[in-house]
Amino acid sequence: MTLMPKCENVETSEGVQLTVSGVAQCKIKNEKEQLSIACEQFLGRNVDYIKGILQQTLEGNLRSILGTMTVEEIYRERDQFASLVREVASSELERMGIEILSFTIKDVYDNVNYLESLGKAKIAEIKRNAAIGVANAERDAGIKEAECQKAAMDVKYSADAKIEDATRDYLTQKAMFEAEVNAKKAEANLAFDLRSTHLQQEISKQQKFIELIERKKLTELQDQEIVLAENDLKAKVNLLADAQLYEICQLTEGKKRQILAAAEADAERIKLIGQAESDAAEIRGRAEAHGMLTKASALKQFGEAAILSLTLENLPKIAAEISAPLSKTDEIVLLSGDTGNLTKVVSQIPPTLQAMTGIDVKKTLSKITGAH
């Protein structure tokens, strides 16, 4: 709870009446014993009653402490005054089960302008001390200024002398440095000229070497171009030769196929002609054989020798008749060794003679050969 105790026109130890107000924060203690004491003191009482009791207690302690202090102590040392009030009042409030959390002095004033006069005197004293301080400060400042000016002049003269010495040393060192620099520059220029001459010679040498390499590369390039041209020409010639060879092969193959086709056609034609003539000769031979059969009975009386003699006399005529178709042929082409028709015609001569004469020509010839 918050309490605001106030003591009006309370005399201090010097008899000056002051009015002092403060602010206090209080609460009931939590300890069981203190809580029992608070209940015993204030049980059944309202808050205003409790505040009134506590405020009267604080104001009583505040009056008693004001009577022991001077106005200056109260005004200058408010925190100490508040601590003293809190310390004295705490013992009494604890017996009621109450604890003071904080206490501060809010205001201090009087009705006779004592504090104002005290302030004016203090202000006058402060102003006096300030004026004295200003005068002393100005005096000290003048002295210090003169001393500083003298020291500054001494420092300036000393600095000027040192500057002159430094300038002289600087110019001397500068002349020495310039002479050394000029010597180094001359050496550097000479070295640069020598180096430039050497570099120019080296550059000229490298340029000649580069020109030699370029000419060599140009010659190699020309040789490569010649080789490429020759290879290109050879390729074109080979390509033309291959084309011509291919064309000749194609023409030869076509001619070959043409000749073979013509030969096959002629062979087939000859085969058909031979077959037809062979069939005609066979028919004619059979007709003649049939005619000769009528003569067989008459010829039997001559014997085999006479018949054979007659047959042999007519054999060239028979062979001529058989080979007559072949005499009309300009060229004979035998394909795959096919001589079947000619062999067939020749092989039919003995059977034809046997059919015409009834004589086995082979057997009779073998007998005659054996007799001789």
C-alpha cells in the first residue's frame, strides 16, 4: 500500500519551521509470526483505518527526526534523512506486522523564505568564488600566455635554426644524390645502349633465322602441293583408266553374251534341222528297205558274199545321202559335247542294212576279216 506522510511547520534543531512530505510503500509481512501479529492488530479493520494508523506512525517518526537536524542537513542530505526515517519507523511497524519497502522525501519548504535566503547566500558565494576564479584564471592565463609566447619564440628560433641546418644538410645531400644519380644515369644509359645494340643484333639474327625457316616451310609447302597435285593427277588417271576398263569389261561381257546367245541359237537351229533330216532319212530308208525286201528272195540265191558286195557298193551312196544335209552347213558349233543326233544317224546304218538285206553287216565283216 502507498502512504504519503506530511509534517507541517515542524521546528528543526535551529528552530526553523519546515514542512516536509514523503512517499512510503508498505506491505504486510509473509512470515507466519508477523502475519499473526498483523491479524491481531488489524483484523476486522478496513484499509483506510490501517493506512491512517501507519501514516500517523510515519509522521511521528518524521517529526522526531526533523527536530534533531538542521535545515542545511535536511536540504542537502535528503537520501540520508529518508534512510534515517525508514530505519526508525521500521522497528515500530514491524511490531504491527508491517514492512516498509521504500521511503523517499518528496518536498521540503518553509513559510519564512529561509531556504530561499540560504539559496541566495549560496548563490552569492558561488558568484563571488566564480569572479575570483575568473580573475585568477585570467591572471594565470596572461602569465601562461606570456610564458607560452616566450617558449613559442624560443621554439621558433630553435626550429628556424634547425630548419636552416636541415636545409643546408638537405641541399648538400641533394647535390651528392644528384651527382650519384647522374653517374648512375650515365651508367644506365651506357648499359641501355649496349643492351639495345645487343638486342638489335639478336633481333636481326632471329629475323634471319625466321626468314630461313619461312623459306624452308615455303619450299616444303610447295613440295607438298606438288605431291598433292601428282596424287590428284594419278587419282584422276586411275579413275579414268578404271572407268575405261569397266566400260571395256562391260562391252566384252555384252559381246560375249551376244556371241553365246547367237551360238546357242545356231546350235538349236542345226539340231532341229539335223533331227528333221535324220527323221526324213529314216523314213526314206525304211521305204527303200521295204522295197528291197521284195528283192530279198531274189538275192538269197547269190549268197552272203554277193549280197555283201552289193551292199558295200551302195554304201557310199547311202553315206552320201545321210551326210547331204551336213554339206549345206557352213559352220558347226558343238555345245557341251552334244553329238547325239549325228551318232544316232550313223548308228542306224547297220540296222537299216540288216533290215534291207537280212545280213548282219558287223558279223559278216568280222567273218571276212577272220578268213583273211
